Amino acid sequence: IDLRTGRHSSAALGAFCPDRPSLWRSQSGTAYWLDGLTQLQGMVEEISPDGFKAFSRLNYPWERGHLAIRRPVNTASWLQGTVWTGTAQVPAGWLVWHYDGGGEERVPIIYGRDTARFWADAEQAKGEGGFPKPVWSHEETKAEVGQDRTLRVYEQTWRNPHPEKTITTLDFISNPESTAAPFLLAITVDP
């Protein structure tokens, strides 16, 4: 991880973008430029019963702000997921779009509706009825990583209610009340 920017690469994402150095990836007909991973903090639990449900200490920033957009935006799409599970229908975080001259749109990233945990074993997947379908998934075996699991990435799209206004900046904010720590792989905007 680069502590100055909060961005890092994950070895598990090698299967998602196997053809480096070309970092263009098309998902659902949308072209994304992949250049790292922005991971945010999730709720800290001092004592996690099994050690796999939440962060036990602060590892990442709670937010990344002021990403320059400086253009009108009709729609935006992003690739995302979470580390750890969360409570269904509770925001893991938000993207906050700031308009030139003031005002903002706060778009929730709802766990179980818009996103879910990056990896799941068969037992976890059984409890995810009604969750979103990932736009990308990859099977890993016990021989490869110590357990059978599926890696998943989710796509969310937002239609700007004020496409005539210029969006100046974007903030990515985690929900400190959720153990589902959100991450972003890429964002693309359509003017």
C-alpha cells in the first residue's frame, strides 16, 4: 500500500487484470482504466469472535476526497467490493459528487444491494440470496490459496439528477458503523 495515496494493488486481483501492462478492462460494455485499488477502513471490532468479521485495528483511511472531475456528468459507473461482510441494506460507504457553485449528491453503496464481500466461500455464498450479481468472478482452489473461494467484483451505476451542472470533485467515504470496508477499483464518467 502507498500510505500517501491510500492506493495499493492486491495479488488476488491479478486474475481480474491479467494482461498488464494494458490496464484497460471492459465490464458490461463499459471501459475502465485500472490503476490500483483504493481501500477504505471499516468498523473496528476490538475482539472479533472468529477474527474474520472485521478489522481489529485501524488499517486504512476513512475517506479519500477531492478527486478532480471538473466536467458535466450524465452517468457514472464504478467497480467495487468490500473487505469483510456487512449488514444487508446498510451502506458500506458513499460516493459524494460535488457540484460547481455548491450542492452535492451523496450516493450510497449499500451492502447486499450494490456490493458485497470481495471473496466468498460456499458457506458465505449460501447466505447471500438477493445480493447483487458480480460483474466479474474468479474461482480459487484450496491448493492455490488454502481454501476454496470465489473472488467477486461489483458494478454500480448512477444517473446524475443534474447533468447540466459541472461536477468539480468526488469523495469516497466509508461508513464507520459498517464492518464492510469498501474499496474502489475504477470509476468512469459519461458526459
